[in-house]
Amino acid sequence: MTKELPTNFLWGGATADFQYEGGYDEGGRGPSTHDYETNGSPEHPRHHTMKMPDGRIINPKSSFLDAEDVPEDAKPVWLEDHYYPSHQAVDFYHHYKEDIKLMAGMGFNVYRFSIAWSRIFPNGEETEPNKEGLKFYDNVLSELEKYHIQPLITICHDEMPVHLALKYDGWNSRKVIDFYVKYAKTLFEHFGNRCKYWLTFNEINAVRGFGPSGVHKATGLSRYQAAHNMFVASAKTVSLGHKLMPHSQFGTMYALSTCYPATCKPEDVFHNQAELRENWYFVDTMGRGYYPRYADEILQHHGVKGLSEIKMDPSDKQTLKEGQLDFIAFSYYRSNTSKAGDAWFNVGGSANPYLEKTPWGWGLDPLGLRYTMNMIYDRIQKPIFIVENGMGAIDKPDDKGYVKDDYRIDYLQKHLSAMADAINIDKVPCIGYTMWAPIDLISLSTGEMKKRYGFVYVDMDDLGHGSLKRIPKKSYGWMKHIIETNGKALDE
Ligand code: BGP
């Protein structure tokens, strides 16, 4: 069966503001939750630097803290001798013209990027948006339009103005719903006629970094209360977006790297079914507009009695029903395994002995992508959109800065072929594919630069040193050929 894709298929790449944009204190941008996170590595997890009420500075050992470890009035701080990668990232803020030209050079017709909430509303509570912030994204959109690349905008990629996180406890507070909807409305009024596809949240099922002080990992009741408030915020935004922009299409993005039973022992298979529901809880609620029948069971895995413990407004039911998503967007990187007795929501899962791994231990599983696409569409009969997929690897440039990344080409060749089979053979409707990430950027999990994903090398090290020069890798030319043949060349 041919790998050629339908003519209107969207090809592109995806980035997130705090990993890519930089310019953290320029153009009136306010501080955002990720700005306080240091660089790290698999051996030394990233951490937030926090000033405790008694003046002590603590460096928590992990990226996210348990709520009880940090008092409410602790404040995130920047320390001289620490490096905070989001501040410069790889400086898209000043390189956007060059970067978009490079994307156009590969034939992209879509580019997924996130807007930094604190660039539009620096503390989140202002009544008027920051004009300079809007102007920056106006410029980005104009540059995209020059090359006929359509935007796919992520309204919120794992971050928020730090002020909202500190004052309101992030998504634990319903008040944040209104600030978010106001922010989204501003984007719609300003960019609405220039953007068709929108994502309300990134990897919403990770409920990441929004809790107390914006740095806690949301656990137990706070995780599911935050999720509920995000569901409501998303649904309100979708309804508003449809009203203001009748041609708009909305998705939310889920992390759906999949999980298989570790063995065919029925207990392992049954455990794995429940493990998968940890993610379906999010997809089902937002894709169908109501909580699934197994919701209480999921909550009980996390020490919560059931939905009855979550604070809801009587109008929420109707809001969720009305604000259903138009398409299901997801990230897919790898697969894991689970077995009876494993901890619930064992995100990293256990390794699969049948799979090769990246240097960061991520199991390479192209067929898992086809499997996941089928699973999603079987469940929610709405078009899907693959908005993140890619391979973090250690690239070794030659003395001219050129990287021969055959391993990345191999990864993409196999994953894109699996995607084409899901579309052409299994008939899964898929709007497009945005590879993570077209230009090298900062890793979310480790804050490293050396975990590189791009078609384009960026001359910068883990501590932000380097010329920031952009140099296309071997995969750049390969991807260009795949796009110009609309996938047909995957057979070559
Ligand atoms: C997803 C995030 C992205 C991105 C990607 C790769 O979870 O949505 O922001 O970073 O994973 O992960 P990492 O950067 O940790 O390699």
C-alpha cells in the first residue's frame, strides 16, 4: 500500500514558548512558572529554586515538589550561580524570521507553537493585554503567511504567569478559569481570522507544573481538581472560539505514548487496561463531553473517593457537553509496559525488552504509533492530529557544524510509515503531523540542550553558550523530500 497521503495533509513542526522562544524579560513579558526551573540531566533532575518564608533558599531535588514540602508563602527566586534555560532558550524571539524561513525551506504548511500567557497578560490579572506581546505574535504570523504556513496555536503549554500560580494556587482555583478564558478571548479577537486550528492545553493528562506555587506536581485530589478546572476552562474556550470564529477547530493535546501489558498473564492485561484508563479519563471527558463511567475508579487509585469530592459548579455539566473538542491531538514518542502490582500511573512504565532505546531510555516503537492512532479513533470518532513525535538524540556535528543524523531519519521513516499505514490502510482520519521539534531546543524533562530533536542544529550547549547559529542537518533534506512527495518517498 502506498505511503502517499491525502492532498490536504498538513506537514510541519511543533515547539513550546519556554523551550524555544527566550526573551523572557523583553517586550513586557511577565515571569512564567517555568522561568524558575534550572537545567538538569537524567542524573540530576531539574529543580525550582525557592525562597522559604524564613529566608532559606532551597533547591528541591526534583522538578516538582510535594505540596506539603513548600509552604504557601515560599517564593520562587533566580540565583546568580544557576542557569535557567527558559530565559534565553534558543532565542526564537530574535531568530523567528530565520527559523520560519528554514521551516518553509522544508515545505512545511503548518507550524505548531505556543503563546506565552505572560507575554500577553504579564501577571494574568490585567484588564488590558500587553500590546508588545501581541505584536510579537503578529510578526510571527505575518512571517508564516509569507510562506503559506498555517499556524496551529497552543494557548497554554504547561505554564502560566507565576503570579497566578502564587496567588491562586494555579489550576486548583476556579478563579484561574476566568483569567484563562479572558486570555483566550484576547487571542481570538486579535488572531482569530488568521488561525483555524487551536489547542487549548498541551499534554493535559500530565497536569504538569500548575499547582501550588506553580511548581508542585499535582497529586491526589489537587491533581483531579486542577484537571476539572482545566476541563471547564477548555470547554468554555472551545464554545467561545466557535462563536467568535465559526471556522475554527479545537483540540486539546494528550500525552499518549502507549503502554502494553508486560505479559499475557490475565492479571497483567487487566492491570494494563486500568493503566490506560488513566489517560483515557482525560480524552473521554473532553472528547465526549462528560466524565466516563470508570471515573471514580481512577480517582480511587489516587486516594480520592470519587467525583463527588471534586468541587464542581452545577453549570459544569452543560459546559463540558457544549465545549467538546473537534479533533483529538496527541504526542507520541515511545511505549512502555505495565504489570499487576505496579504503582498506578507509572508514567515512565517498565521497559519493553523487544524495543531498542534512545540514550534517554525511551523505547522506539513505530508500530505503537499506528496502534495508538487506531485506539483513539475507535474510541472517539473524531479526526486526530499528531502534534508531537520525534527522537531526542546526541548529535555530533563535524567541524563545519554539519550533523549526519541517520538515526533520526530512521526513526522518522519508520514512524511516518506507520502513520501512513494507519491513514491509508486502517482509514484513521488524520489532519496532520507536526514533528517535535524542527529546530533544536531545550528539553522539557531534563532542561538539557544536548537532547536534540531538530532538523536544524543550533550551536548552543547545556549552559546556553554558543553562537546560536542554525545549521540544517542531514534529516533536513530528507524531510523536505518526504514532504514534497507528500509521503510517497517513504517507500523509497
Ligand atoms: C512533551 C512536551 C514537549 C517536549 C517533548 C519532548 O512531553 O509536550 O514540551 O519537550 O515532550 O520531551 P523532552 O523535551 O523531555 O525530551
